[in-house]
Amino acid sequence: MRDTEGGGRAPVIDTRVPQSARIWNFWLGGGDNYRVDRLAGEAYLRLSPGIVDIARASRGFLVRTIRHLAAEAGIRQFLDVGTGLPTAQNTHEVAQAVHPTARVVYVDNDAMVLAHARALLVSRPGGVCDYVSADLHEPDAVLAGAAETLDFDEPVGLILSGIVGHVEDYDEARGIVAHLVGALPAGSYLVLSDGTAVVQRDIKRAQDAYNRSGAVPYILRTPEEIERFFTGLELVEPGVVSCSQWRPEGDGQPDPVDHFGGVGRKLEGE
């Protein structure tokens, strides 16, 4: 585990303001959160009860896309930026269930996630897990930390799950994603998902209230804006869709939720 910013200092967990990773953990039924997070999560639920379905659909999308990359695309290296707190079926668990030798780097800047890093670093024998403390706003630091574990001469699966919305300026967000993808070789993949406000009328109001709570703001974007993060990449079918509807398991088509995402492949010469 390496801290690219803190110089090895022990992480400081701020329990005065809600943190998105801990609120997300609360919505998923976890116990790694504080009263301030539960209050913020409950306030959001009162305005938009569907947020729990969104959290679950987002997690399901993450699992299915990683499994697709590992089992069908042959990806054996993963860079998961903004990983959040440990839960069931973490990236390395899904990938190493297919390829036991898969290498996974988790990146986050939340102090509690850093404190729980040891839970993330339990790799299967033969595989590798590492953790880098870095901020998405500094993609060079992310890449430098990841390069100590991953081989950037071989394809990498880049995971940006519900994290790019924390970059308020859209052009900056697109630039960060392009910078990260640009450092990866051809044959790599981008998995990206983020929140929208096109399915539920109440979610915009809930998100606006959350953004005023003192937490790091999260910007809801349109499906079209999310699709533009994949500019220059070859989208994997079915393209950018509601996360619940990306290659769902079982019979029938699930109802859409306000979290859209997709998978894109980097081609030769990109």
C-alpha cells in the first residue's frame, strides 16, 4: 500500500462531514459509516427512495463488466479508481475468480478507505492487489502509483464507477478520463458509470440537497454526456445504458435506474 500524497502519514478520518464512500456503504447495508453519513443517507432516501436500487444496480453493473473483461476480453490487469469501501464481490475477487493471477490496483483518496486497505489487499495466491492513495484530479499521480504494480505495455481494464461526477467541471472531467485512457495501451478497456436524472423526477432535488450538506458535490449528468467520455473508444454492446440494463442476468429486462454506464475498448492508434 502506497500513499502518493501523504508522505506515509496516518490517514485522518473526518467524521464531521458526510463522505460519499461511507454513505454508499450505508445504502448498501454496510456498517462502515458514521452517524453523519447515516443522517445524510437517510435525508437522501426521504427525497429519493430509489437511491438504494441505484446503489445495487451500480454494484451489479460493476461485477458484470469486470467479469466480461476477465472472461471474454482476456483482461488480467485492472485499475479501479475511486473504489470506495470494501463490500461483497470487490474487483479483485471477481477478476481473480476468472484469472487467479490477475493484478488489481485500487485507488482512492478517502481516509476510511485507506484505513480499510488491508481488507482490499487479500489477493488469491498468484495474483496481486495493491492500493494507492491518490486523487482523481491528479491523474499523473494515479498512473505513477499504478505503474508500480501494473504493466502498462499490456492491456488494462480502467474502472471509473460513480466517481467522475465528483469532478464538477465537465470539460475537466473529460480531460481526466482522456488522460488516463491515453496512458493505456491498445486493447485496454474503460468501464465508466455515473449518476443521471432522467428516470426519477425526485433524484435531482435529493442530489441538490446532498451537495449543500458539506459533502464533496456530485454532479448528475445526462446519458449523452456520459457517452462522450467514451469518445474515440469502441463501445461494447449494448453501449451506454442504464446500469441495470447492461447485459442483465436472468430473464426479462430490469427497470432502468438513474445510473448509466458502458464499456469501451481502446483501438490501435488511439
